[in-house]
Amino acid sequence: MEPERALDAIVVLGCPVSRDGRASSSLTRRAALGVSLFLSGRAPRVVFSGGVTRRGLPSEAAAAAETARGLGLPDTAIALEDRSHSTEENARLVAELLGHAARIVIVTDDYHVRRARWIFGPHFAHGAS
């Protein structure tokens, strides 16, 4: 993570929801880190990104947000991007939601960090950390 600076949002990227409709263990870890960053004052809002991957289940964004609420994230700090089905769509739709000048930090798993930064970078004037 880069040194602390003013950020506009913490962006938590989705991953598949469990068959019971709750956040998977990976999505729970991502949501928890997003909440931790919010509670430490890194940004005033958390965007949960990810669409529906299994019919009849909530979107990845909704499942992550529900987990985050349970960890103390207030509704006023939550924004949902629940239409995307790929990292490219995550980036494009989050940029539309926040604006291209927004300063963001991305929360995802280690194996996905480099790809997420590469894909999000062109969508934001300040890149993505």
C-alpha cells in the first residue's frame, strides 16, 4: 500500500458469492479490509463492485456490502456498482460512478493486484493504488 494520502474512495472488487447467498471467504476478507481502511480514515466512502454471477443470488457487491455493514460500516459510506462481470467492467463502471479524477485504492486478493492496477489505471487520472 502507498503512503497515506487523501483518497476519495476505497474500491472493493467482487468475487463469487457462496451458494447460500453470503460473501465467500475471499469476499469476506476483501470487505473486512475495506472496512478497516474506512475506519482508519483513508477515505470517506467504500464502493463495492461486482455483479450477479449466479442466478437467484445477490450481486457480489451486495453480498460484500452486507458483510461490511455487519463489521460496522455505515450505510452512508456505501456505494454499489453491481452490474460488472469482469475487472474491465469493474474499472469502467466505478469510474463512471466516481468520476475519472477520483483518487482510489483497490482492495482485492494478492494474485489479482497487478492486473487490477493495470486495468483500473487508464480509467482514473491519478491511477489506482
